[in-house]
Amino acid sequence: MNDNFDIETFPISDEIKKNYEDIIHLLGEDKLREGLLKTPERAAKAMKFLTEGYEQDPKQILQSAMFEETYNEMVIVKDIELYSLCEHHMLPFFGKAHIAYIPNGHIVGLSKIPRVVDVFARRLQVQERLTEQILDCINDTLQPNGVAVVIEASHMCMMMRGVQKQNSNTTTSGFRGAFKDTDTRNEFLKLISSRLS
């Protein structure tokens, strides 16, 4: 992902833009109203950005910054912000991911782990699959002694519609290798819950 991303210059297709024009019209709005004139283009650019993960290879991101290293203790990157779209209603869900791995001869540049989260989050998703995809990608690419992923998220499809529960959130988790061991898993869960100073 380009750190200097500018959504105004993000490429879109005329077809996506036209579909947003049709949606605005079918909702009963005047698509020629001043405030809505550029909305189809803006919405199309936003949607392309929010789903750009389909065009990115998360394994390649990890492979681009793998280094041989003898360190073999737990590495944790926690409180990784994530924003995704629920595939059932195309409404946002957002929260944080906490990820750990235990190296087995290789470490990875720390910034690559949040980038992997972004790649999978920027697709139409369910939180359960998102958790598994991140877990499997890190496990298959780094082949560490263990991987752990916990995601905590709030879902607008539950907050804005349906049951309309404003304060609920969802936690999903996945563990591979050494994190199947109760003591190792509990150490990880304790560390992501604590505020180290």
C-alpha cells in the first residue's frame, strides 16, 4: 500500500460510477442535485480503495522483509487498527487485531504484519474468515513455531440496522503451533490485555 495514497486520484471504472448513479436515482433522489453531482465518483473511488485487497498479495508483502534471525521468543504486534466491509450488508466493521508469532529461523519486518491485516480487511469479509486468513498467511509464509491472532470489532450491521445494539462487539481468535499449548496461549492473551509502561 502506498503511504502517500490520495483517494482523489484513485482509479475507478465508469461502470462502478454509473451503478452508484443508478442507486441514487432508485432511492428516489435527484442525481443532478448539486450536493450529489460528484457523489457517484466519490463513492466509486471509496469502494475501490476499501476493496483494494483483492489486487494485493499478502504473502509477497511478508516475503519482501523476511530476515534470518536466531530469536525464538514471542513477537507481538497489538492494537492494529482495522477497517473492513461486512459481505452481507456491505456496511463497515472496525476494531483491532492482535497478532503474535514465534520465529523459527526467520523474523519479518514489523510493519508488514499490519499491512497483511489491511490486505485481507480491504475485501468483502466476515470477521471469522478475516481471522483465519491472517493466521494462515503468516503461518504458511513464515513457517514459525506458532501464530496467534485475536480480532475485536464492532459491526455497523448490528449497530445501524437489525438488532441495533450499540455497545456490542465481537471477538474472534485463532491459534497455530505452539499457541495450541495452554501456557503459551495464556501468556499471549495476558500480554495483549495488559498496558505495558
